Amino acid sequence: MGVRVKRVYEEPSAQDGYRVLVDRLWPRGLTKERARVDLWLRDIAPSTDLRQWYGHDEAKWPAFSERYRGELERHGELLDLLQDLDREHRTLTLLFAARDEAHNEADVLAEVLQRRPAHSHR
């Protein structure tokens, strides 16, 4: 599985493969042309309540990560979709807008995807 994580404000590259924005809100000051997002999957992002509770407070990161993993358990069909996109495009880049590159939802999502067994095709 070729899941990568990248800040959406970084320059797109050919190595990105299929680019998926995983934020609930569109990144400030970024045009769709410059972002070059293939899919905006806002429903896989942390809920508004969780995002607002976290407020980018690094002290809350462990609890945020655990709560977000819990939310992801209810989004099996979206996780299946991301696994299918990765398999089809060989590289999947999860894009996020947060300034903190060490504490962002895309890293949590990438870890969940990498640990998740591949789903069976119907």
C-alpha cells in the first residue's frame, strides 16, 4: 500500500499519485487549480465537534487520535474506497491543511489504512 501524507500547501508532484484532501473545510487561500486535488473526501475528516474540541492543542493529541480512530470505525465504506484508490493508482497521498505536520488527521488516517486488512471486492 502506497499511502503518503502531505500538506496540501506543498507543491504537487508526480510522485503523489492520487491526491485526496481529508479535511472537512477547504484550505484557506488555496485555489482548486493550485491544490490539484483529485478527490475531496470531507466525510472522512474528524467531525466538527471533535475538530473544535481539539483546537490544535498538542496536549490533547493522544485523546484526539483515539477519538478520531473511533470515528473512522464508522466509515468502513470510505476506508474501502481509499484502499481501492490506493490499489488502482499505486500511490495515494492524503492531503491536510494544518500547520502542525507532526499532529494531523491525515497521519492518523494513513496509519488506520495501513493496519486495516484489505477488503474483499464484491
